[in-house]
Amino acid sequence: MLPLILHIAIVLVAVAHVLLRAHRLPESRAAWLAVIVALPYLGALAYLLIGQTSIGRQRIARLQKAFAELPRQAVDVDSAIGTARYADLFRVGHSISGYAPVAGNQARLMADSDAAIAAMVADIDAAREHVHLVFYIWLDDNNGRKMGEALMRAATRGVACRALVDDVGSRALVRGPLWRAMAAAGVQVRQALPVGNPLARIVKGRIDLRNHRKILVIDDAITYCGSQNCADPAFLPKARYGPWVDAVMRFTGPVVRQNQHLFASDWMGNGGDDVSALLRRPLPAAQDGFAAQVVATGPTFRASAMPEMFASLIHAAQSTLFITTPYYVPDATLQAALCAAANRGVRVTIIFPARNDDFAVGAASRSYYEGLLEAGVAIHEFQPGLLHAKSLTMDGEITLIGSANMDRRSFDLNYENNILLQDRETTAAMHARQRRYLDDSRPITLAEVRGWHASRRLWQNAAAIVGPLL
């Protein structure tokens, strides 16, 4: 009798937790309930390990406090947003992370991954005051060493250098000689969301909720935003999928201060020194340029913020929508938004990688192909390597670029950073790059997808079912 009572108690407690947890999508609740009922003990343990989006109460409080209390630019939000054609998109971005669109920005799209690192190194070598950076993955390879050596040169000449890396994504770096050399040279180094004792970490919060951001801010005057980690395009840990193809933009203008604020919240929220004085300084005089805003998301931000931003952009499209993303595991709203856009006549093009470094995500992504193709979405698969660029261009005027993928991990689990901008010239440059990706991609047809073997479709659909569990 006692084992039966214990069995029922475990199931009921786990089921109650699934049903009572806030901000859980219905399909996610249903998936977890099915797992817990079918495998009560393993299901309950799995839910404890990966079913919640908590990084621990103390970390949540520290990160939220840093983000909320750091000084921000004094901007009249209503005036900044205005009533322009795309004002509602900037309102969505502002509602997510509190950054209003600011005018007077300029941007340059980097030619490729090596060119992006070279430009970053050149800007660090010219830095006079400070260099702040966050990377999810930083490898001790050719480009990784170039970045580390540039920081050491800057620190040696008196520039304040602060480097923050994710403790899991950059675990090899933080245990290696380059990290120690940077610290010895005077670079302030820290790990975001350190794991520590894995068993203790499990009790306090999920280990796999990570800081996926890629930010570089130099002298409060230059910032970089895009999909690139600090590594060679060959990306040796997963070289068989290479080269990894990324898109990065170099920005100047008031939007730099927003990335500075975001860096400061990450830095101080992870135990770094107080850099709030930098955010109190007046901004330089306004220059000509376009409107842009930082859109930041993560487990301590509003739930489902990033899919809301994506869906808003898709619904706003009137003529063209072009997306590149390596990982596509959408919620129902996002999939429906893409189909609706194509059904109403928007030319929707999406490029995915032909070979995905995450086999389960690649399979889950393809489970959505048939619905997209039936609606008229043009799907292409990039052939020469892993297209890692996360980019969206719309109607020849709007660009979204940054770290966020169109998958559940970026939606709910990882800290992400993007920049939303409105500018024809910059959007034209990004769209031209997307067209270059298209030249190296193979179109996927509806007939091809419908002809896939039943075993392949079973695997893909099964992978998609697991998506809500993660």
C-alpha cells in the first residue's frame, strides 16, 4: 500500500506543478503531463532537471536588480517611437526590455567572420578608455587568441578591459592558458552563470539556461551585434559542420549606450564591479542616422518575449520577408504567422542549414517544412557549411540582427541580444548578404517533402514533439 501511495503522491505533485506553473504553453503542459504519467519517476526527475526555467532565486534577484536599477538614457519614449509606419514594432521592442528607439545611428555589415574579428581587434587597439565584451563561446583558436591578445595589449596601456563569457559555452577557455594570461595582464575576467558543483546547481536551477549573448562595446562609441562567437569559422569543436557562416554589424551612435547598459547588467549581475558611472555620462551630440533599439530577452525578462518580437515583425510585413536561422523549432503562433504572411501575398523566404550541428533540432525543423511550403513560403537549405547567421529583413526597410534563433531555447531558456533598426541602406546590405546565402542554397520543394520516407517523417515529427519539453 505504501509504494502505491508514494507513487500516486509523486505523480500528483509533479502534475500539479506542471499545471500551476505560470507562462507554460498548452502544448508544453500536455507533453510534460504525458511524460510524467507514462514514466512517473523518470518523468518527475526529468521535469525537476529541465522542466523549469529558473537560474536560482539569488541569481534572478541579482540580475533583475542590476538591469532595473542601472541608469538609462533619458528619452521621451512616445516622441522617440512616434507614429511612423513601423512605430508599433519599436513599441514591442520597448515593452520587452525598456530600450526606446534612438535616432542617429550608423552601421556597417562585416564582410565575413574573419573580417569581423579583424575589425574588432582594430577597434580594441584604438581604444582609449574601456573595452567590454560578452561571448557565449570563446575558443582558444586563431581568432580567439587574436581577441585575447588585443585585450591584453589594451589592458597593458591602461584601458579598462572587462570580459564576460558563459561558463558552459566557453568552459574550455576559462580552464585554459589564454584566460589565465588575460587575467595576469590586467583584463577583468568573469564567467556568466557559473555552474560550480553540478549537483548543487541542479537543486538551485537549470544548468542549461545560458548567456547566449555576443556583445562588444568600445569607449561607449562603438558596438558590435550579430551571431558570431569569438572563434574561427572552422569552429574546431564541430569542424565537420564548418565553415560556420555568421553575420555581424558594427554600430556607432546612441544605440551603443543601450548595449553598454545591457553589458553592465550582465557584468554586475554576475558579480562584476560597478560600472554604472559610465551610463550617467551625457551622450554625444546627435548625428545623422537611422533609428535603432536593442531588444534583450532571457529567463528573467518577460515570458515569450522573443517569439512575440518575431511574430510582430512577420505580421507587419507587407511585401517581402527574408529570414536566415540555423535553428527553427517555433511555437504554434510563429509557425502560423509565417504561413499567414505567405498566404496574404508576402514573399517569404527562409534559409536553413542543410547540415545542422544539432541533429534533433535539424529533424524538428524539417517537420515544419510541409506546412510552410503549402502556404507558399520559399524554403532553401544552405550547402557549403553551417549558416549560423540570425537575420531578418522586411519590406526593404527593417532589419533584425543578433544572437536569437527561432527556437524554443532562444525563446525561453537563453539570454539573447538583438538590434532592431529601420534604414533602407543598411537593410539593403543585409538583404544582399541574404541573397548571397541564397546563391549557395538548394530550394526545397513540396513534392520533395511529401516524398520523404515514412521512417524519416516519423523521426522528424517525434523530434518536434520533444521540443516543448525543453
